[in-house]
Amino acid sequence: MMILETWNRRNRTMRVKCVLVAAMAFTCMTLTQVSAAEPNDVAGLLAAGELDASSQMVSDRATNLESALDSALQGGTGADPDALINLILNQTEGPWQSVQGEGAADPEFFESGVRVDPNGVLTLSSHKDLSGNLAAMGVTSRVAALNEDMAQSAPLRLVSLTRLEKAVAQRLAEGKPIVESMKRLAGLSKIEYVFVYPESGEIVLGGPAEGWQYDEFGMAVGTDSGRPILHLDDFVTVLRTFSEDGTRIFGCSIDPRQENLKAVQEFATASQQQGSLSPSRVNRWAQQIRDLLGLQDITVYGVPVDSRVARVLVEADYRMKLIGIGELEGGAEIPDYFELLRENPQFVSGGLDALRWWMSMQYESVLHSEDHDVYQVSGSAVKCQSENQFLADSGKRVSTGQSEPVNRQFAENFTEHYSQLAQQDRIFADLQGIFDLALIAALIDRDELDHKAGWDRGVFASGGEYQPEVYAVPRQTESVVNHKVFNGRDIVLQVAGGVRADVVAALDSTQVAQDTTSLDTTAENAKAVDLPENRWWWDAK
């Protein structure tokens, strides 16, 4: 969240920005007019409005908007450290909907962190296929061209979810480890189709697949594409989320520690009493803010906190915010907010304003056959959205559904060039894969495909015997400070909260050490229904 306030005192101008980018990155941005003859006062440096609590509904929107507009025109009148503490303390969470339009969102709720709600996307994007091609695809997918080696690339590999579950259950019952080919879903890097065969009691997932290797962080990536390979653990995690026992939504948030907020408040008050901030003190001042903010706590909801899904959500969200504040390179096509602000200096000053960024799912369509036995997911992507909000004198935020140019441009660039970013930083490709898996899990849950196939989810069900691997829980974040000087006089300070570096540590040794497992079969060009009993994947012709 970004707050902009203009403050005037005896012909000196202090422009203050405090940024809380979603909930995963707290940023305090200060723009100060600096002159050689007379250094700036520090009063007003941390002025900000008070935010409402999480998920607060906006009442009487028209009245609040008018009040906020008046406040924007009048500008601030001085420092308010108490309001800053409220700004940092109050996290913004709520059921944002993926609706049409730039920066659009449910105006009655606020959102923080990466949040996954595939059901909303399905409501907007699920359509009936009128061409009949999907029905034909449902037949074609059942003809199997068996590879001797799973490492061979395939444009459409089919994985029977029901057969895989039975194979996993058998190994668990026999006390055997789950083989790597099962953990990697036969090398699927994306899911484009879901086939349901009620007569044989099967649910089949289909998409491009290839062999895999491990990168320097222990991530399984395709040998040809370099994209992360999908994880059975991730699918089971989100499948349990989208079930009668699950929350059907998941995400993450960050909570600053109360004692640290109190320390920042005391520091702001003391700085104000000292009178002015000279250019030579800027670096030290920024360091003090970071030290005082210290560690912040991460909260994950909807999925186990020790799951791989949780780690990917937290890291991808944090990295997005670091790109936004210029602490992480996003590539030439995704300039950070500072760079965009430099190109648009007219937006450096202004009235009371609040900016938001958040990531959501984006799909061109989810097509289905007439009998709902075949589904096709098209245009899988991740969308970065933005919004401007007004803050009234009371600190209440008023949603506008609109986004100012610089804020909107960052989000548009992030979305448009997400695929390039995902190639550069695989955590973003990993996030997209989890979004895909969540969409499929939500589809199975919403349309009751498991009931249609007569499948009780077996060991993959909530409370089932299959246990995804657990990881060290990212419980804390560090405050990262960035500041820049524009034209020798405009000082910009940012403080962003984020996860520790060990979030990108290698996977557990049991995963890293193992090579690709090949499956040996003598059957060739067999239909899926004629596969050996223990065979759960095949390549479509």
C-alpha cells in the first residue's frame, strides 16, 4: 500500500510516501526537497493515514469518497506517527474477485499477499465447446503410444489420476517409497486437459511433458524447456484444500511485530522533535528504520505452512514486490516503480493516494464438452493487478477500482512480460504451475468429477495416507531498505518486508539426490484402457 502526502512549512516542501505493497512488503518512501542552504525538516517524514482492519467493508462509499477527495485537495498538515503505526499494523485481507477491467476488484474487501481463488476464474472463463473438438480429443487421448523412457518429450502426455493414486496406495501399503516418476507426475510441465471416463472410473490429466533434471537449487526442471516440472505433492496439497474438509482458498500475509512498530513510532517522534534531516543523514536514517522494523512474521492460510505450495507463494510474492521497489532485477521490460516515476515526474507529488499490487490467476478460457467429460484450459497466465485508493482524514481507505498511470504501468508490464520473467526467475514459473494445479483441483471439486468417476480420492483425500514432504517453515521476514536521490534533491526511501534468503534453498536431499526413474513396459500403441494394471501414464498419438 502506498500513501502519498504533501506537507508545506515555511517555503519548504516535504513529500511523504509510505508503501505497504499488499501484505508481503512494507515500504516507506520519502521524497524530500533538499537545498544546499537549508536542509529539510524531518517533521512529516513518516506521516500516513490509518488503515482499516483486514476485510473491512466500505460503508457509504460515496460519502467516504467525497471526504477522501477533499482530503486529497487539502493535503496534510503535519506528521502523525500514530497513524504510521496503524498503517503498518493493519493488514489488508479479503476475498478479492478476479473481475474484468484494469485494477478492478470487489470494492468492499481488501486483499494482501498472493491469494488463490480459482473458482472465481472458472465462473468467468468456463464455456461450452461448440465445435465438438473436445469430445473427439477425449477419444484420441485414450490411444496410447508407450514410451520405453519417460524422459522422451511429448506434446500431450496423459496421467490417470485414479490409476496413479492406486499405484501410490499400493506402494504405501507395501512400505515402499514413492518413486520419482510418480512425484513428478510423469514429467508434466503443464496441465491443459482433464478427461473424465465414468465407465472406467478414471480422471485423466493431460499436457506437455519431458524428462527433467535438477538446477542449482534442487528444483526439477524440464531438460528441453527449463520450466519447473509439476509436483504430485503440490497437487495433493491443493486437492485437499479444494475439498469438503478444505478452505477452498489459500494465501499468505505478513504481520509486523508490535514491539518493532512501537520502536518505529518512538523513533519517528524523536526525529520530528530534532527538527531537520540533512542529506548526509539520509543513509543512516534509512538504516535505523530497517533495524527498528526488524523481523516480521509470515502467516500462511489454506494450505499447510510446511508445504512446498506455501513456500512458493511466499517467495514469488516477495520477489514481485522486490522487483517493484528496485531491489531485484525484473528485466528490461519490467522497470521498477522508481524508474517509471523518473519517466513520469509529474506523479511525484499530489494528494492523498494509496496504491496496491497483487497477483491473481488469469486464463483465456476453460472449455468443456457437452457432457462435461472433457475440459481444456487455455491461456494460463499470472496477472499482476493494481489499484488506487483514497484515504480520508480518518485514515479510512476507499476503493476506487482505478489505478494511476505509474502504478498501472508497473502492473501491466509485469503481466505482459510475465512469461519472460518466468524464464529468468523460475519461481514465477513455479507459481504459475501451482495456479494451474489449483485450478484443476477446484474444477474437480466444483463439478464433482471425482464423484462422477466413482473415485473417493483414496490416499490423496484429506487425512489420506499419502503425506507430502514437509519443508522448513518461513516464519519470519526481514525488512529491506532501498533509497534513491533524484536530481540531487529528491530523496526516496523504501522499506520492504520479505522472506529470508533460505526460502530458495535446495530441496530436501531425498529429492535432490534421485535421478529420473524410467518405466519399462513392453506394450506399444495400446489404448489407455488396455494398459497393464500398474501403468498410470501414456503419450497420446
